[in-house]
Amino acid sequence: MRWMRAAGRALLVAAVVLTGYAGFGVRADADVASEGRGPLTLVTAGDLTDYLSPLLDDWNRGHPDERVTLVELPDSADETRAQMISELRSGRDRFDVLNIDVAWTPEFAAAGWISPLERDRFPLDTFLRPVVDTATFEGRLYAVPYVTNAGLLYYRKDILDREGEKPPRTWAELVRQARTIAPKYGLDGYAGQFLPYEGLTVNVTEAVHSAGGSILRDDGARVTVDSDAARAGLRFLADGVRDGWISRDALGYKEEESRRAFQDGRLLFLRNWPYVYADASAQGSEVAGRFGVVPLPGPDGPGTSVLGGSNLAVSSRARHPASAADLISYLTSERVQRQVLTEGSLPPVRAALYEDPELIRAYPYLPTLRQSVLSAVPRPKSPRYDQVSLAVQAVAQDVMAQRQTPEQAVARLARELGAISHKG
């Protein structure tokens, strides 16, 4: 699993978008004037793109005394997180800025590894509203969003058109089409990311929230998963495997395996991130020009996506927070955010870009993505998020493998999350 693969390859690339930059904030408890200005270091996972260099060079040319140095960790999200935490626990000041998955913000904030930021220093009111919530913990801003993400439903438009059908808006429509239309064309019905890893946590969270439920509230202090909605969400996924419209092959899918299945013409429906659009449209794709994108369906209409993306946080031992603040302003400027989309094919956080006619012509999925982001929710917030995610994955795996009923699984998950939330 690559960096940010927890929320799709788009998040991996989102991490890479940031690898050219460092030092993005101001410690609220620091005297900026005494800290002064100087070079910055950004730590992130491995850089897998090359469009960052011009932006980094541009910054460094204009700020020769505040040059950015990149430290790349392994591609694996788990390894990246582990190495970051090891360095932060050591108390050393090697890193100024951390490029973190949006789900890590509460954990890093609660541990005191990242500093609270002054809200007024950053143009948060120009961002899509939900993305700011991923950067907060206990009512304070601890990071600045740079790239966002939301799940979308990809569908074979050519096949639905041939059948005289519209893309599904509800679970019932999705189930009917996946069960009756897909087999006529030798396709699997539906797939998401169902291997037990972070992607499964995302898919389960989306199902639970789409049904009107939640997993945790109050930054992880209150367990709310024991509900009819949570049972309905898990039942939707479990029934799909039992009834065959979710192939058992999909139980081994991460983002890339599911993308390839759709792109190779083996799926009628796919839940995945926006990055798939460019790949599936590229020359050589079996579905180029033959697919469409809509919001995820829910029980009674459009469902709820989980927010993905990447946040920039300032280490509590950052050396030059004044320089970092200027850099974050640069990175969140409309010009750079536009380049995030046009050169990186990544979802920006600036709201106005989603309504730009020129961009919409080039990226037709933008209105759908905007709708999905605006109705999306963060993953369960908790200072022990890694433990929460592992519990969700284990329970969901047993439900989808038909080893537990949704009722048994929800009761088990409520117990396990309660134990996690009460740890000292």
C-alpha cells in the first residue's frame, strides 16, 4: 500500500503534490518574530510524480533564504506513519512540516506532535466547507487542507444506455442493475475496496453514513455505531457478496485492483476516487469514452462519501514557522490550486475552481465531485484512529465473508470501539 493509498491512489499523488513544499503554518504558541525565517524541511512519502519540480523551483527561486528540502519516506502509508511518529517522539527538530493523511490529524494533534494554527492566517473561507473539518481537533485548527478527495460511482454508460437505464441513485437501483444487467454482458456487478486495509474502513464508513448512521462522535469520545443504520450499511455490503452482485474477487481489491477491473471492462459499477477518471479515459483503456460518473447511491437517494485527501501540519518543533506561513499561503493560492488540478489531476480545495467553466469543460466530473465533497464526511475522528480503523476492518471482513451477521458485527464493533475510546 502506497502513501495515502488509505484513501486511494489519488491521495498518494496528493501526498506527492506536497512533496515539493515544506513548512506550512504558524505555531499558535510560538513567537514568530523570535523564530525568524529560514530553510524548511517537508517530510512525506515517496514522490511518484514529476510535476512538482517547477512549483518547488519557483518557490526556491523567489525565496533563496527559505529553500525547501524534501525528505521522502517509503511509499507504504503504514511505514511512513511509523517513521514520522518515531522521529516526532524522539524530540528532534529534523522535520518542519508533515504531509499527513487527513485521518491522522486528531492522533498527531492529541499527541502534541503538531502545533495548533491561527485560523485567520489561511484563506479557509475559500475552501470547500467539509475539508476544513478534517484539519481540526477539539475545535482547533491543527493543519491546512491542500488536496481533497471523495468517492464516486463509475458506471458503464454504454451498457446502461443500451438497456435504456439511467445510472442508479439508490441502493435498490444499484442492486437491481448489478444483479440483472451485469450478467447479460459477462460482467461483475459492483466493486469497491474490500481488502482489509484502510480502503475497507472507507467503504464501510460510507455505507454506514449513507444509511444515516455514524461510527464515532465527539472526536472519538462517543461510540455511535450501535444503530439500525450501521446494521443496514453492513447488510448492504454483506448481501452483495452473498447474492453475487459483489464478486468474491472484490474482497481482495484495493484501489488499483478495482480500477483495473473496471478499466479492463470487467465491471458494471465501481466505487473509487476521482483519479480513476483520467486513467479510464486514457488511450488503451477498454472503457474510454464509454463510462460515466455519478455520486455514490444511498438507501433513498444519493449517499455519503468519505473525505480523503492530504493535510499539511507543522511540527511542534518547527524551526521557521514564519517562512512556513508564507509557503502555505502560496500553496493555497488559486494559481497553485489550479495547477494541482490541471497538472496533477488532483481535487483542489478551492471551491471556486469547481465552478470554473473552462475547467469543467476539461474535467467534466468536477460538478459531481463538488457535490460529493460537499456532502462527504471525515473518517471517524479519534486520537487512536489506527486502532479504530483496524477494528472496523476486522469486523467488516467477517461480515462480508459471511462469518458474522450484521447484527453480531455491530455489537462486536461497539464493544471494541468502546474499549479503544476508554484507553488511558
